[in-house]
Amino acid sequence: MPHHELDAEALYAALARQVKDALANVDKVALVGIYSGGAWLADRLATELDVDGRLGYIDVSFYRDDYAEKGLPTDVKPSQIPFDVDGATILLVDDVLYTGRTTRAAINELFDYGRPARIMLAALVDRGERELPIAADFVAHTLALAPGERLVLQRADDGKLSFTVDHA
Amino acid sequence: MKLHIKNGRLIDPANGIDASRDLYLADGKIAAVGAAPAGFQADRTIDAQGLVVAPGLVDLSARLREPGYEYKATLESELQAAIQGGVTSLVCPPDTDPVLDEPGLVEMLRHRARSMNQAHVYPLGALTVGLKGQSLTEMAELTDAGCVGFSQADEPILDTTVLMRAMQYAQTFGYTVWLRAQDAHLGRNGIAHSGPIASRLGLSGVPVMAETIALYTIFELMRSTGARVHLCRISSAAGVALVRAAKKEGLRLSCDVSAHHVHLTDADIGFFDSNARMTPPLRSQRDRDALRQGLMDGTVDAICSDHTPVDDDEKLLPFGEASPGATGLELLLSLALKWAEEDGKGDGLSQAIAKISPAPAQLAGLAGGRLEEGAPADLCIFDPEARWTVKAAALASQGKHTPFLGYELRGQVRHTIVAGQVVFSRP
Amino acid sequence: MHNPQLNKNGELQHLLTIEGLPKAIVNQILDTASSFVGISDREVKKVPLMRGKSVFNLFFENSTRTRTTFEIASKRLSADVINLNISASSASKGESLLDTIDNLAAMHADMFVVRHAQSGAPYLIAKHLTDTGRSHVHVVNAGDGRHAHPTQGLLDMYTIRHYKKDFSNLTVAIVGDILHSRVARSDIHALTTLGVPEVRAIGPRTLLPSGLEQLGVRVFTDMREGLKDVDVIIMLRLQNERMSGALLPSAQEYFKSYGLTTERLAMAKPDAIVMHPGPMNRGVEIESAVADGAQAVILPQVTFGIAVRMAVMSILAGN
């Protein structure tokens, strides 16, 4: 069921503006999107920034901290980082920032590729309730959700983005 | 001791009786069937209401593990297992350590068994010295010592000439040669029936040919020597067919099957369950069906337990390393009843008892298996409806391994009487 | 009958054989493996999934190559690895298999990778662990007798998927000593589970087990006929012992009829791939020109083998 208050496209536009303004003078930014929502957003941002091939995707399944409780997910996708992480300025992109654990896992994974100069985080929505000291550099919207509710980014066949709310 | 057994259902297949009859025992024999003999004063009366009164079971193969393998089992435990299973007479193979090829060993074994006052023990003597297949044993001396036949147990005879001479020699005295139909070389490293299941599980196979080629050899030698042969543990459909034809031809042949092969197949190996490791191996469904058909039409004369106690150290191993064999004395009755109930006429009780008492007694030349006046007072009184679950801890035998662990079986012994004495009563 | 590989929730608890594994689990292993393939190209060739876990390699049968790939896979998952070559130690002193397992489990093993000469040995181990309240310890079968070598079967499938993409229209031939081969059995189960329409076995009568047709395999004794229009050829290694068991007269005669030569390879499709579990006997089952040729994918198999083993171990360790 689409969330009637959230217009994902409008939020994306807001996020993209923030990112472009802030990074206008930064050299050789690399985009890394966290599957799946972050990857779609990174694809979009890549058309608006000059990344010149520095576009990657990351699956944090091997770095999550809940492996002992939940095991390996069945839909692990290969991470693809086609640029040199050493010394890179990376904008990590995710759809929803929540506890911060996914971001921590993504950072750990990036550090196994090399030593980046800088990592920034862009999230479409921040739903609060952080469990780790993690903050986003760019956020389009902040909101609170009820316990058990999950915000899920969807991409239609024509590429249009929208949000739905799942109940666990 | 004068015993009166009343209200029981007497089933005596040898005399064609299946009726409510009382039984009177005196001086170790059956004094009368039906009406009490004149002046009979019972010392003890057993009320067999709801129970079957049958001749004691005669098991054609039970390994007692003495002498030599006392760590696996002893006469005390195994004879206790026998009487708890209603077995009043059993034949034991000669593959002890040392092998039963000397009269002194046989005498000692019989003496020890007799002193326990439990089941009657009839040893088979080794056909060749040490079972090595080279020189003949003193068959006459061994018979005097108490052997009821001669066998190679599971050891093949490599030299056909030796087998032929052994059969000629046995025939001279009228002794029966008990043989496993197993070629010396084909499938000698096999551990499972050669077929799709063994192929899938990666287990080396024993082909049916190993049995049929041996049967052809045995029958040819029988034709030439005139010897009397009892075939032990037939396992295949092709084997049963050959036995059927040989009997029709008039060869002096009898044949038994293990209670395990009557019910189980190679599929029961499941996930490499070493309790299903047996010699001969459990074969396919078609083979099992043919064995059952053979029992029905008399091609297969008797069912035995093939009781082989194996301890944990030799079973809790990968399939190929485990020792073959299963405990069976305490399951023989139930397994025979199960077969007859499934395949036989009516409730099958008479048919089942026939295969585990009068038929084995007769082909082995043993007293017993019948309930007429003057016959030995060896009885198995059992509850045909009682259900029990096979549990290792509850078995009297020291052999706790059987593929039937956990199975619920029907038919349980209530009293076992040997030579007129009640040797076992279930509490 | 309860499948001993799966726990009550239908999740993989042990990997003992491919036979009876749900297709979804086979696919999950292959899919997860593709995520591990890229790890070798990174700076840090490790992921932290099995950090702090102990993997015991229990090899009752010698095999340096398989043991090494499991060791590499374990270390890439950040696990601690202990190698035990049992043939040299306790077993020869008479310690039973289960006693050995009890001793090692007391040292807090999290996973046993077991290779044994007896078919079914890993099942005995898995059952014993469950019966003694240690069902959190996982068993990976690295080859048991003639029965199964599931990680080899899986890496062979990964290789085929990598080069051929779609299993549903392939013809795959397995050539050689199928009678004694656990690799052949695992490959057959994997191919049929993944829906390969035609699986062929090629070899002399003495090396073909009975009942192959019941496993869904077409049997050929003529190599040229068997290789006709085949997409994948899996060559099996011929061991020297076969010559002494009256199964084959000589290696030369075997090569004459069943060796994969360039000429025989031409019977298959032009884009057919040639696989071999290794180690190869050049000039016995395969000609050097083919082994080193463009259609051979034998070295990639080894690379994929590490990723597939990482996938198996990480899926098990998480269940």
C-alpha cells in the first residue's frame, strides 16, 4: 500500500539537489549504492553527477551483525566495486536510514576493498531510532514509524520510484 | 512336575489341530491332549485363557558366541533370550572360536548348555577343519558328540573338489550338509545387494548371481553324490526359483530364510543404517516377495532368526566397516506371525507356527515341534494379540542391534516350557 | 524418512549429498557462490562471517588439493582452521570414528569437513552429533567412499551455469570410471535436480554401475556415439588400482577407446566445455592438447570451487 504522504520521486529530487550542491566542487566522487533501494538511487544520482564509471553496488550480507541469529539471506547479490577504493571519496547511498547497522556493515565492507579518503552517506528517508553513532550527510525527509512497520522503496518497470509501508 | 495347561487355544500344525484343548504334561513329556490322563494330579496349573499353546519354537540358526566371542554374548544371556522368545530348541553354526571341528569342543558346549536348563542346543559341526575348506572333519565323532549336521557357516569352499568330497563323505553316513549358497569370489567384497540402491549409495554389491551360481554347483554335486543338503538363508527370487525346480526334480533338499529377509529390503538401509547390514544382504522388493511366495508354497521350508549378536563397537561404524548381523531370537515369533498375518489364510497363526516349529524340527531331524502324546514337553505359550515395541534395553540378548528397533510388533511369549519345566514366565 | 541434512525448519544443517536436496537450496548455494567469486580480487580477500568459528578438516583419506581448497575457503570466511590427517594418527591406534568426533567436539569445533574412505561415514557423524545434543555442529562431506562429493558436484554445476547459463536445454556426458566415482554420482544428482534433460554416462561395461538408468542416465559404451552433440563433457580420473582389479587391462587400452582426444571432442558441439575434477592423468583419460585447449575450463573449476565451498560453509554456519 503506497504511503500517501511520501512522494519518493519528489524526495529524490530534493536529495539530488542537496547532493549536487554540496559536491559541486568535489573531485572524482564515487557512488556506492546499497542493494536494492540504494542501488536504484545510486543509478539515478550517477546520471546527475559526473562519476565517470565510479559507480558501484554493495551487498552487506557478509558483514551484517545478525548472521548468528538469522543466517545468510537467500538472495545475496554480488557486490561490484569497479573503481579503486584506496584514496577514494565515496558517497554511500541507501534508501532508508534506521538503526545504522546496515551503514556500519557497508563501511566495514568498503574498508576490505581498500582505504577510502572519505565516506559520506546519503539517505532518502531517515526514520530515526539509531542504535549506533551514525549520521547521514544528506537526507531528504525525516519521519517516525510505528514499531513493526517497514518502509520499502519500490521501482516500477518504467523506473518510477515509490514507497510502500509493510507490516511485519 | 505335573503340569496342566487349561483354556488355551492349541495350535499343533503337525497334527492339524487348531482348537481349544487342554494339555497335560508329566515327566518332561506330553502326557495327554484334551482329556486328563487317569489319576492325573497337577502340581501346577497354567490358565492359558486368550493365549495360544504351541510347540516350542525351533530356530535353525542362532549364534551363541561361545566359545571365543564371549565379549559379544554368552550362553547365559543368549539362552535367556531364546526362552524369552519362546525358542525351546536352537541350532548353532560352527563359526565359534575355536571352530566346532573337535568333538571335545562340541561336548563342552552341549554340557554347558544342558546345565542351564533352558533351550536345547544342537550344534552344527564344521564341514572342514577350521572351516578352511581343505580337509574333512571327523563327522562321525562329531555326530556322536551331538552335532546334527555339518556346515561351513559363511565361509566359502574355494576348491569344488573338497566340497564334493565332503558331500560324498557326509552321504556315506546319512549326514545333512548345511550350506550357504554363496560363490567364493563373486561379490566377496560386497556389502549390499547389487542394484540401484547400492549404486546410489556407493556400496559395493553382492550380485544375485553369487547365490544362483553357487546353487547350480550345489545341485550338480547333489546329483552326483546323492547327499542331503539344507540351504541356509536363501535371499533371491532367482534362488527360490532354482530351489523350486530342484525340489520338483527330486533332489534331497530343504531350505530356510532369515526372518529379516521375509520383511526387509535394501531400501531399509536408508541413510546407511548399519543395523541393516546382513549376510546375505537384504535384497530388492521382488526378491522379498519371491521369498514370501516360497514360504507360502513350501519351496522355503522354515523361517529362522539368524540370531547374530553384534556389540556397539562393531555396529556404530560406517556401513562398510560394521559387522553384519542382528539380534533375532526374541523377534522370531512376532516376525513369523507378521508374515503369516499379511500373506496367509485367516489369522495365519497355524501357518506361522508351522514355519518356526514342526517344519524346522523335521528337516533338522530334531525331536519337538509337535504336541501329541509322548512328544517332548517343549512349549511356547503366547498372546497373539499383545503388542510390544522393540527396545534395546528390554532385550535379554547382549546383542542390541536389529533393524527392527522401534518397531511395534504383535505376539508376545507368556510362558516357555522346556522338558516339562516352566523356564520363563513374563511378569 | 527424515532427511538428515535438513533441520526441522527445512534449512540446511549438514551437506552430505546432493541427492534429495531441494532445488531451491541448490540454487541458493550457486547464487551465494557468485558473490564470493569477486572476493579474490579485493585487497582484503576475506569476509568476517565465520570469525571466531573453528573448522576442523578431518581427512581420513589423503587429499592435499581438496583439503587445501577447504582451508582457503574457511580462511576467506575468517574461520580458524585445524587440519587433521587421521590416517596417520588416532584411527591407526584403534580409536573409533565416533570417539575421535567426541574428542574434537570437546575442543569446540563448529564445523567438521570430513573425507572418509567409507560411503556413509559423514552420516554416522552427523547422526552422532544430533544424538549427543550437538546439533549446532555442522558436517560437510568432502567425499565419502564412492557415495558422494557434493561440493564438487556443486562447483561443477556452478561452472556449467557460468558458461552455459541455462540448464534446461543441455546434454551433459560424464566419462570414465563411474562405478567407483563419488564425483559422478554427485554430478548426476545435481544435473537431474537442476533439470538437465539429458545426462549420459560413457565408459566400458566394467566401470559402469548397475541401475544407472534408474537414476535417469543414458548409458553409452561407445565414446564417439556418446559424445555426439554434447554441450558439457565431464572427464573422470582413472585410478591405477582399476588395472589390478581385473576391471581394465591397461591405461593405454583405456585411452585408445575412452581417452578424450581432439578428434573425439569434435563429436561434441563446437562450443562444448571440457571439465575434470582433477588431478588429471594426461594421456590416460585426456589428451594434453584438449586439457590445455580452448574448450577446457578445468582451472576456472578450481577458482569456482573455493567460492562454492565458501557459500556452503557460510550458509551452514548461519543456520
